[in-house]
Amino acid sequence: MKEKIKNGASKLGLCLSDEQAEALIKYYDILIERNKHVNLTRITEPDEVVTKHFLDSITPVLTGYVQGNVIDVGTGAGFPGLVLKCIKPEISLTLLDSLNKRINFLRDAANEMNITDGISFMHSRAEDAALSPEHRQQYDTVVSRAVANMRQLSEWCLPFLKIGGYFLALKGPLADDELNDSEKAIKILGGEIMGIFETTIPFTDLSHKIIVVKKVRHTPKQFPRKGKKATEAPIENIYKMR
């Protein structure tokens, strides 16, 4: 498992130390053990965890935009955020999730991985946290993986960003369609689409895409909307650009 992690990272152009690979193995061990009691992942086989969780979570580093103060919105079992912190220990990372049992798991995992500096854990819904002055426009990078469609995800994520920061949305094969559908909403929310970064996950034929959005304007103060409002009415139907 250790060699597969290191070799896979090498195929992505990254050199991991033995300590980093061993930290990810500890992550795997606690993930599998806790998964017996808390539903964290359906992927449990070692090879699949390495490729579909660990190596996939590394790919945002390849964009060059994982830097500074980073928040992982809807982190779940810590993908991609906790893996990114292992790979880039210099970042300050906040892991946000709406389920406290996941946050408790992530605290334990970070402790066992010996990743305790520059990391914080937030039990909250994204739409609540993004309206808080403590978190609104406080981050250089927002990452999110497999949380919601791009239109809704942009409403949750872009308010967290400073102007000049980047939103990295890890998506699958429908990324282009999602981006087309969310283009107007992203503009209203203060974002500018930079493009789609595509990569193949080592040891697989899986082609994954990362939508890259730059924050260029302040997000209007009424966003994100709470509850079902974010899904009931498209942003462009209720807000007109001035």
C-alpha cells in the first residue's frame, strides 16, 4: 500500500516522503475501523482507497491553487481536505461538515496521522458558516468533492473566498454540462470560470475533472440562501446583475 501511494503520487508528478505515505496508511486504518460503526465510505478495499480516495484527493495540488487558508466544504470522511493537508502541510486547513460524527472521526484521524498544526474542524452547514463574518471571504482556496451540482455548490462555496481566491470543484464526467448550467450563477456570485483541469487517476482509467473558478467580485450579501431556497429557484431568476 505504501509503495502504491508513493508510485501513484509520482505518476502525478509529486514526490511523497515515507512519513507522508505512512500517515495516509494510518488514515486508512482508522477509516476502515470507524467505518464499521459510522457510515463514512462505501470504498474499503486498500487498492481502491488509494486510487479513488487518496490519489484523487491529491489532484487539486496539480492546479497550483491549493495554498494559504483552505476550506474543504462538505468534507465527509476528509476527502480531499485531509489528504491535501498531508501533502501540503504548510496550508491552514478547515474541514467543514454538517454531521458531527464525521467531524469527530476527522479529529481522531488527524491526531493519529500527527497532523495537528494549522488544522481546524467545523460542524456546520455550509450556508450557515458562509454567512458568518468569521468565515465569509476569509479563505484563499475552497475545495469540494462530490457534494452537489455545480450551481448549488457555487452558492455554498464562493462566499467563503477572498477576492483573488480559487474554488476547486472535483467533478466527474458531467463537469462540462454542470459548468454550462451554472455559468450565470457563478458570475452573479462573484466568480470567473478559469476552465476545467482534467487528469487521469494513476492505476485506473478514471478521468476526473476539476472546475476552477476565481473569485473576482464580492458575493452579494443575500447569498448563500438557506434551506430549500438554494434549490427551488435558480439564482439568475431572482437576481439581476447591476
